[in-house]
Amino acid sequence: MKNQRTYGEPSPAMLFIFTMLTIMFYGVSTGFFDTSALLLLGVIQLGCFPAYLIGAITYLVKGDSINGNVFLIFATAFGGIGGGTNIVNYFMTTNGNPLDGRILGVVWLWCGLSVIPIVCGMLNGPLMPLIVFSVGAIQLIMSGLFDLGILPDFFQTIIHMCYLIIAFGGFYCSLASLFGFSKIHVPLGKPLIAKKKEELFNE
């Protein structure tokens, strides 16, 4: 009899990283942190890149193509591109010549659009993760359009609200998953669209 290899579930850590970075983005965007925080934020983002990458590969090895691809995208955008850009932007800004951030608008817009299929696939799942990823898609799309100069300044306030929903809602989901490993149930809400009876019997 062959030994069946089992793999752990990296989703709580992946979601933790996502929410941790989101609350930091909120602080920088609202001016709570000054310009010097860009350097540290960039270092933190690059530090998160390996964890994102390992998590994405783990999902793909397990046969989970959805989460594997999502976190490969996140590793690229929020870890690599975002981290490197913030480090460079810090030195450019301190020299009085900040980067033209409009090109990042394309990155955030493309990321937001890529999350939409994920959100559609979560309609039969718990409500809280659906809300977090839905708001995440909206925030990324609006951030992209804002950085490209398409949306007016008013939308910056909405983007800030989205940051808070993602950060605290996602962190709650991460904690719920960690509690679940200890067989402690933390409610995440009922599905927005109930599963069909035949799907429930097949589980």
C-alpha cells in the first residue's frame, strides 16, 4: 500500500499577509505614515514574496489551480512589483523626483479584473471571504483607475474604506481558519447562493 502524501493548508497565512499589507497600504495612502515608511513597506513586501510564492506552489501541487494562480498573481503584484517600486520610489521622492505612479494603475487594474472569476467561484462559499475578495476586486479596480487619472479624488475616500473592510474582514477569516485547525468553529456566514441538493449529497 502506497503512502499518500498530504499537504497542509496555507490559506490562513496567505490571507494574513494580504490583510497585513492592506492595512499598511491604508496607512501610507491616508498619510498616517510619512514618506520614510515607503522604504520599510517595500522591504516588508519583498519579505512577503517568498511566502506568497511557497503558498502558491503548495496550492498548485495540491491541485488547487484557483488559489495557486491567485497567490502567484499576488506574489508578483504585491510582493515583487509593489515592494520594488516602493523602495525605488522612496529614494526618488527623497531626491525630489517621485515616480510617475500611473503605470502602477495598469498593475492594480489587471489584478482587480483577475480577482473577478475568483469571486464568482466563491458565491457558494461562506459569506465573509466572499465579501473580502469582492471588496478587494473593487478596491484594486478603483485604485487602478484612480492612478491612471480616470477617477476623481473623491474615490480615494472609497478606496480607503475598502482597505479597512479588506484588512479587518480578511484578518477575521484568517483567524477563523486557524481556529478551525484546532476544531474550534468560528462562523463565517452562510453562502449567498445555497448549494444544490445534489452537490450537498456528493460532499
